[in-house]
Amino acid sequence: MSARFLLARLALALLAAAPLAAAAQTYPSKPVRLIVPVTTGGPSGIVTRLNDEIVKALASPDVRKRFDDLGLVPKSSTPQEFGDFLIAEMTRWKAVLAAK
């Protein structure tokens, strides 16, 4: 193979990888949600207890350190806050899909 051919292949490979590198740099700035599903109308006591245990686990020094090592910042919310988020997202995406 000629040097020119190898350089062209290298240039194409770098161009193909550029979007991946850009995405990798912006990834930590985007929220990632961990959703623990429960049945609709489930006993509120169980939902509250489950949420309390998750909040407690996220506050644990070991878990905090693991998240820090991964470059992540855990943030918990209440079941009500998550419900409000879901309603807002469904409204947002319904409008996007209706516009298509």
C-alpha cells in the first residue's frame, strides 16, 4: 500500500471518530436518570420506603466515592418530582411528534 493510501484511510478514520469524541466530551453534562419502576397505584408506603432507601444509599460514602470515581453526580428526587418530570416530558414529546 502506498503512503498516500494509508494517510487517506487514517484521515477517514479520524473524521469518522470525530463525532464520537465530541459526544464523549459532552456526555457528563447530560442527566442520566435511574428509574425504579413500581406499579401504578402501588401502596404509597412502599414507594416512600423504596425512595428513602435509595436516597440513603446515594448518600453512603462508598456509593458517593464510586460515583465520584466515574465522574457522576447522583441526585435523588421524590416520587412527586419524578411524576411531574414524566408529565412534562410526555407533554414535550407529544408536541414534537404532533409537529412531524
